[in-house]
Amino acid sequence: MRELDIALFEFDQRQRGILIVSALLVATAGLTIAVFPSFGQADVDFNELLQSYPEELQTAFLGSVTDISSLEGYLVVELYQLVWLLIVGSYFAYAAGSLIATEVDRNSIEFVLVRPISRTRFVIGKFLAMLPAILVVNIAVFAAVVIGAGLIDEQIHISRLVLVHAVGGLYLVDCVAIGLLSSAFFQRVRRAQGAAIGVVFGTFLLDSLTTDTDYEFLGSLSLTRYIDPGELLVAGDIDWGGVAVLFVTACVLVVLAAEVFERRDLS
């Protein structure tokens, strides 16, 4: 049994859940885009309204976006800044929290490890199982946004949309790595999943609450500090330093998960 075999088996077990999540996100994207025409015709100045929010809420909900009259700015606020970074990120961290812990809870880990495969390769195989899931969700939401924009006769920059989904996909890989490490450490599904969600949610708030304060340096511990959907989708700018941090963080977390699981006493 190799890493790919484990990945394929694990992904096969999760196909139904991934399809449900993808369908829900497609519906969310479709509904969000469908509301945009009436949103633009409203008498309320939403830009002025949002700018009146406390700075912490602006950071959490708006990011770097200052104008939501365009479809790109609107999508950042309504879909990518909160739904993608917080809700979708938390889902993948939660799902990954069961990758290893489920085997321990079911007392099936001994039967897996008696096969000629190291614990490290086992962990890597579990991690790889989540990558196709991220790809499916990414493609589904990307297609929904493109088709939805066409249906309401709105222009959207495809190249910028590719950027936000590419970097957003890397962010989700980090969330999976967080869940994987939590699963290896706690080895109980509920604890691992709760801890994984807590890290994603907590660091999201940490980034939002410390921006432009004396404690802004603490926000560097948050993954959201290294991805800005507004800069990607509205301005078309990519922070390569942030991308590098996300990539290195994912690698480090997977290595840590493998090392922790390697040293754990499963008895």
C-alpha cells in the first residue's frame, strides 16, 4: 500500500461529502451573483455604509476593498473574504481533523500499520486525499462565478479570478495541513476537529483585530495575513511573498504532522 493508494481510498470515502459541499458553494455563489443587479440599483450607498463600520469589521468583511459597486469588489466582500477564508477554510480544517483520528477512534490503525508502509507515508497519503477535494471545490465555484457573471451580463476579469482561486486553493491546502496536524496530535476525532476549526477561526479574528494596532505583529501568525482576495480579484496584484509563506507553511505543517504521528504511542 503506497501513499497514492491511501489517497485514492480516502478520497473515494469522501466523494459524497465533497459533492454536497461543492453544490452548496455553487448555490451560494449563484445566489450572491443573482442579487448583484438589484444591489446596484438600491438607493442606499453601501460603500458609505460599510465605511462607517468599526475598523475591525472592515478588515474582517471588506479586506482591502473600498468600492463594492463593481462585481469583483462585491464578490470579494460577499463570497471570498468571509465565506472562502473563514467558512470554507474551517470546513477543510474540520474535514482533515478526522484523517488520522478516525483510524485511532475505530481501532483500525493497527490493521493499517501492519502493512508494509511507514507512518510518515501513511500521513502523506491521507494529506494527498484532500487535494482533489480542494480542486473540485475550486473548479465548481470558479465555473459558477463565470457562468453567473455571464447570465447577468456583467464583465469579470478571468485572469484575476484565476489568481484568487489559485492562491485561495493554496490557502485551503494550509487549512487541510492544520487539520492533519491536529488529527495526528489529538488522535480523537472530536478534539482534533474542534482544535482545527478553533485555529482557523481564532487566527482569522487575530488578523482582523490586530490590524493597525500595536499588536499587528501577532497577525503574522494568521494565514489570512498572506492572502488578500481584494488585491487579487480587484487589483490583479499577487503577493509572491505571501504565496511563499503559504506554501512553506503547508509543507512544515505536513512534516510536523508526520513527525508527531511517528512519535506517538498508539497503545
